[in-house]
Amino acid sequence: MRCKRLFGSIVSLAVSIATSSAGSNAADLTFTEISRFNVAAAGIGSVPSAVAWNGSRLFIGGYNTANGTGTVGIVEVTNATTTGIVNGTFGTVFGQFANTPGQRGYTGLDLLGSTLAASYDSGAAVANGIQNFNIDTSNQLWGITARGSSGVAFDPGYGPTQDGAGTAWTTIGSGRRILQNTLNGSTIYSSANGMIINTGTGTNWRDIDFDPETGDIYSRRSNGIFKGVRDGANSLSSVDVLKPTNAATDNINGQNLSYMNVSLSTRAIVYNDRTSSSSGQSFLSIIKAMNTSGTALTTDFTFLSGLTPANSAGYYSFDFDPVTKTLAIADFSNRNVHIFAVVPEPSTVALGVAGVSILAITGWRRRKARAMA
């Protein structure tokens, strides 16, 4: 009976996605909401500022919006494969930083297998500013003294032997990709000899992500977007400006992005076009997408129950899972995390349906495994 109920929900959701996508002929990318989690009670600080998602497990990092100091941390959303609009349930908070100043906290998370990388910013370099955790135990694997102001991501390396792979990060004041050994945290490339990702002036980096197939790096600075074309373990053949910078936004944080290999023919960057930190910004005007050459892509969002997210301060964090073709978006202001199925065009709706099926089946397998343990 349990399997039949699950199958019925998968079919209903798949039909809904197919119907919504088929009616969006003009959109380059269709985003259909599968789940929406309220995470206000997560215990990670005031709001969620970073997200990591692998299609079945969901983690959020917190931020302190209070005037005084507070404690921020990381937690797993344990009902991550539930569909619909629900309240999140949570594991034990870990990676806590007490005395986090106001308007500071976690800036990035990334998942690779059972390892979670995290970047934290208190306004200066601190112990464990960059750190890795085992998600099955929540134990810290290592931490280094750093200012984790500008995100963190797993660098897949270059070429068939994945030269230059590790835990990558950037920081304000450096124009380079810094790299730690993912297993033990030792420095592979430092802020003195890491590959140069910058072009032009300014180093107020906010986020990075990688193409897992080529090792190309995508980065954000001053609301701009850059693409570094990989040609070696620690080198780029070029740094291309996909979106010009805006000096007026140098000190606006929360400018994030995620690389999405949606299909064999569709590679895209999703990002928030954040030129202001003021409230009243609409989700649909801030969340945008482009292809890997910088050409803007049209988007169509379908929300559960037709409920468009309330206006916000424009701070969103993203993580795309290439297996299920689903995207997690953490909404800083509204304290929600959305999961969307991403489909490149109506003719490839089957890709989105397959992604949702994998998502639901994975959740059922996890629940079954826990029940048998």
C-alpha cells in the first residue's frame, strides 16, 4: 500500500509538471515547484543564507540579522523529500559560531558525496572560516583560519585525471581561487599561487561554482558574473565577463549563482540580480538565468498552489542537483527553501518528470532504509 500511495503521488506530480511545462512554449527554462519548506524554526540563526542540495539531502547555513551578536550554525532539513508546502523538520545543529556579529554568518555550502563544505564570514579571518564536515555524523573533518566571505565549492579539477580537484574558495582581497585538500584541509594552492580568476578591478567576491565536466569556474563580484575557462590544474585560458560589474554594488552581499547542466544541450547559470539590499524586491524580477556564453534565458516559474513568494531583500542562495535536475533556492527574507524541477523546453518535459520521480523514489528508499535499521 505504501508503494502504491507513493506511485500515485509521483504520477500526479509528473502530470502537473508536464501540463505546466507544455503551456510554457516561450520559456527557455521552466521551473516547477515541488516542495517549499518553512525553515524559520531551524535554529541556525535569524535566516537561511546558504543551501546545499543533492536531490535527497538538504542543508542550510544561517545568518545573524540582529543588531547585536548571535549564534549561527548549519542543519539538515530531514523531511527534504516531502512534496508540497510544509514546515521543515531538522536534525541537530552543527558548525555553530557564537558571537557572530550582526549582518554576518554563513556565505556558502556545497555537497560532494558525504562531505559538506562551508564558508563563514564574521568580517575578518577566523578559525574554521572554511571547513568540511561528514554529513552522516555532523563531525568536522577539518577547518582552517580564513575569511569565508565569498562562497565555497568543490573544484572537480581538470582533464581525465582531475588535476587540481579539491575544496575551492575565494575571499575579499584576493583575485585567485584558493584550494584545500578535501580530505585533510591541507593547502594545495594558496592566495599567493592559486589560479587567477579576476579581470578588471575589484575583489569583492561573493560566490563561485564549477562545471563538473570541464572544471570551468563561474564567479560573482559586484553583481557581475565571470567565467574562467579551464586549461590546467591551476590555470585558465581566459576569464570572460558574462555580466558586467556594477561598482555601486561592491558592498552588497548575497549575490549568488549555481551552474546547471539541465540537459545535454542546455547548460545554464541561475543567479540573483541583486543591486540593492532593500526590501520589496520580487522573486520573479530578481531570479534570472543565462547560458554559459552570457546570453539571457527566459524563465517560467510555476509555484505550488499558485503562491508566488512574498517580496524580499533579493538575497537568495542556490544549489542544483544534476541527477534529479532539481534546484534548491533558499529565500533569506522569507525563511523558506524551495525545490524546483528544471526543464529546458516543452519537448524535454520527460527530463523534469524523471527528475521528480528520482527525487520521490530516493526519499522512499531512504525512509525504508531507516525503518529497517
